[in-house]
Amino acid sequence: MEIKNCKGCNRLFQYIGGQVLCPICRDALEDKFAEVKEYIYQNRGASVADVSAATEVSAKQIKQWIREDRLVLSDPTEDGITCEKCGIPICSGRFCEKCRTAMANEFGSVIGRPTAPTIDGNRGNKKGNKMRFLS
Ligand SMILES: [Zn+2]
Ligand SMILES: [Zn+2]
């Protein structure tokens, strides 16, 4: 068993894998999360700065929730979060749509490479046969 100081209130608490906050602060943070989520729901288009000012939650914390896909901004804004790959403003997560697609394709092409030409080849053959039969 490991005892640590809570990063929020400095109380000692039983440390469980990766947690930096005591159960009391974690609960308080979850309450704040609900508040932030509600605010974003009520104020579509609110920027991170707006949300931070209205809910008294740090912009850093809000951005972390967005990165974790727990919150989604209605509009990608400069002061919000940006794609970790190309840097354009995004609504949630770590990467923009384009980079996610590019990465998925990169990943897919490695696995799909041996099968892809076969499918094309089959299609070509069928077409070729048909034309030969017709003539
Ligand atoms: Zn605490
Ligand atoms: Zn990107």
C-alpha cells in the first residue's frame, strides 16, 4: 500500500495506480466535470476560456478532458486544443480528422497490401473474360 499527498488538497490518501487526487478531490472534480459539460451543452460555441471563466475550472483541466474525448467543443478554436500532428484546431481527442484518416490508411495499407491487388486483379480478370465472351 502506498500513501501519497493529494495534488488538490495535500491530504494523504491511499495511492492507487496513476491517481494524483484523493477520493474527495476526485469526486469534486467529477462534479466540476458535470458542471463543465452542462455549460458546454447550454452554451454551444463556448471557447475553453469562456468555459474556464464560467465554471472556475482551469483551462488546462478542460483541455485534458477534451483530449480524453470526455468533452467535445462545438467549434474548433485557436485557444482550444490542436491536432498533435499538424496543429490545426480540433474539437476533441488528439488528432484532426485528416491525420486520423491518414494514420488509419497507413496502418491499413500495411495490413491490406497483400489482399488489395488480388481484389483488383480479380475484378480485372472478370471484366476481361466477359469482354472476350461477348466478342
Ligand atoms: Zn484531495
Ligand atoms: Zn492533423
